[in-house]
Amino acid sequence: MNPTLSGIAEKLNNFSSKEEIAAAIDELEDQFDALNEVEQEIAERLITLLDQRLIVITGVARE
């Protein structure tokens, strides 16, 4: 698996600020086109989970 995907997946429950979550989402989006189809599906799921975590932490959805 792509190191970025596995790194973000491992840290998913440890992100505790809007800035950390936004940086992780940005990193996934920046690399998205370079990922294979399976990795893109994983990245999409991680982005969804990060968006949900952002709502839990801040009470606000990403813009």
C-alpha cells in the first residue's frame, strides 16, 4: 500500500485539530491522480472518514 495512505490510516484516530485533518486531506488529494484504482478507493474512504472526524472535532464540515 502507498506509504501516505497507510500513514494516514494509522493516525486517523489521533488527528485532533482542524489543521492536522486539513493537511491529511490535502496530501491525499494531491496524490490522488498518481494512485492506482484500488488506492484511489482507499483514499476516497480516508477522505470521508477525515471529513467525519473534522465534524466531530469542530462541529463544522469542510468547505
